[in-house]
Amino acid sequence: MRRITLVGDDEDEISSVIKDSIARKPDWLIISGGLGPTHDDKTAQGVAAAFGKKVVLDTIAVGMLKKSYARHSTNLELNEFRLKMAKIPVGSIPIQNPVGSAPSILVETDSGTKIVCLPGVPKEMEAIFSENILPRLANTIGEYYVLHADYETTGLTEAMLAPILSEIVCSNPPQSIYLKSHPRESRANSGHKNDPRLLIQIVSKGKDKSEVEQRLNNTSKMILEQISKLKGEVV
């Protein structure tokens, strides 16, 4: 994940943000929300506008809507508002919503970026992402490992650990390791209520499992040694 952007329910703003994102040529652009039947649901229109296209009533998407309503045993008329959820940008691909009604939308751009529009309702978004998008991502990325370790410390400030964290990040390949210190409130019943507390987060990433494991182990060792040297304590 490189960037997260929040944009309002405005077609021009959505279109502008998409254009800005596509210019950076990401592999994937994931959009959540704005696929429903109401006037403020404008994601499909924003995506279409970004590429100079129109939204059209897609027969496959209409079939997905019917399937969704049948799944809930809901005999609802597909009026113009409900059919709005089946209007997608020309050339895009609808994806069945296994939980709710509005289909997701997949757009493959000429530059190679894949845009996926997911519903904003969390359980719907998670279901479509897990069942349909995650396998596509996995197929694109291939073998990839992410390992992490967390250490909570007392007696140390962020500034005290900043040098070692910077040294570790600079000495490893770009994007292979993520280090972050998070200040925590002191716990009244911990016996260290007047000491600063930190959560140290270590994430090692890469395609070679043994390298990822070794990097995590080496990083953990270096940080734990520095904590001890600075008279801090892992709690």
C-alpha cells in the first residue's frame, strides 16, 4: 500500500483523483464506496469520466442484481434506482456481490493499472475482496512473504531509538523492511507508570522466505541489543 486518498461524493473530484493516481502507474487502484442506488453514489460515473467514457446498463450486471435479490428472497422491482447499480463504465467488468446487492466493478486500463471498485459496506467489501480480488493480486504478485514482530518497551523514547531504526532501514533493500515506533500510554498498574512506553513494530517482506526470516531475526536482535544498551526494558 503506497497511498490512501479520501474524496467526497463529487464526480469531478473522483475523476480528478483517479487521473492523479493513474499517472503514478500503480499496479492496482482500489476504490471503496459509492456504488449504491442513491444520488450520492457516484463512483462509477467518476471512473467513467476519468477515461472519457459513459456508464451504460450492463446486462451481466443486471443478472447479478437479480441473483442478489433472489438470494435474499426479495421480489423487488428493478426500478431505475436499483438498475443504477448495474450501470458501469463502458468496457468494464462487473463482479458478483456475494453479500449485498451492488456489483463490484473491474477496469483494466491501457497503462496496465487495474482499478477495482468495491462497495463501501465493510462486510460486502471484504467478501468481494477476499473471494475475487485477493486471488488476482496473489496471481500477479506470486510468492511473497510478510513476517512481523512487535516489542513493547518501557524507559525509552522514540528519539532514543531513532538512530538504530534509521540505520536498519537504510542498510536494507528498499521496501524490504518496515520499522515504526508507536508511543503508548503508561499503565497505572504496571510498575512503570512514570516511564515512557513504546510499541516497536518490525515488518520484513520479500519473495525469498529464508531472506525474509533472516532479516526479521537480524533486525529484532539489533533492536533488542540497543534497547538493553540504553537501559530500556521489553515488557
